[in-house]
Amino acid sequence: MVGIVASSHSQVATSDTFSGGDVADIGGRVTDRLLGGSALTWAKSNADSIHGITSGRLVKSAATSQQQITLEAGNPNVRVTATFVALPSSGAVRMFARAATATATTYYAVAVSATTATLAKVLTGTSSGIAAAVAIVAGDVIALELVGSTIRLLVNGVVASEVTDTDITSGGFVGFRNTTAGATGWQIDNLTVTEST
């Protein structure tokens, strides 16, 4: 139900505050786990997928690709939460979960633009919104929660959208993907991946 705090969730699978200094390419970096969980390694979908760390925040380092970066959380029922310190100046960035592999383009996502966050279903690269867009501002804590067939968008800990969908039932990878090569300007901090119950 929209407007309530979401379901309970259990242990943190991994977390990343993007500490340890600036890097141009996050591929191969291990999560810092400062908010709990186990060490997981960031994987790139291909060589052009360039995301980095600037001043302790995840950023898109190059505008040459719309490819993705992922973590293998293992559980298809997760809550992926991050603080969107800055929103995209153009295009959108997807925060996604339930991808089958590091390169898979089928998953559930929250598409974050300069003014809104929207629950989406992506099937073999084709995205469709599955709920109305929700207004957001820079600094909001945005979460995508998947529990069975229930898909939720949370903003600052409160459910903003909730739908039921059964098209994607498995897949343990989570991550981020730009919707266009020019989707730049966003900055993300305090990522947690928590197993949902």
C-alpha cells in the first residue's frame, strides 16, 4: 500500500559508501561494507561501462556508453537503497535488481531522472513504466524492493509506488545503468543491498 513504511527486511548483503579515494573506473573494486554486509566486487557489462568514484560518490566517469555495473547479491528478493545526492542533468539512471547475469538486460528497476523516479520493467533491453512517476529531489534516499511478485519504490523510507508483476522471478544481480549515453550529472552515496522478507 502506498504511503506506508515497507515490509521488514533482514540482513545486509553488502554496502558501499564509495570510500577510499577517487577512482576513474569502479570495475573490479570491492564494496567497502561500511554499512554492513559481505565484500562483493563491482563488475562491468563491457569495457565501455565506465563508472567511477569522485569525492566519495558513485558517478558516471565517461559519456561514451549506456552500459551497466553490477554486484552479485545472489538473492532475487532484495531491497536496493541509495542516496541520490545529485540527480541526472539529462536522461535517467536505472537502479535495478533481479538481473540474471552481470550483462543481463532483463530486470526490475527504478528509473531516476532530474525530477522523478519511476518503477520500470525491462525485458531484453526494452523498458516500460509499471507505475506512475513520483516526484523526487536531490538528496532523497531511493529504494527498490522486490519481494516475490511485489515491486516497490520507496522514497525516504516510505512506499511511493507498489505493483504486482510476475514476469521476472529470478536473478541475483543488482546495479546501475544509464538509459542513454548522455545521462550524466548524477551522484550516488550510501548504497545498501538487503535481503527482503
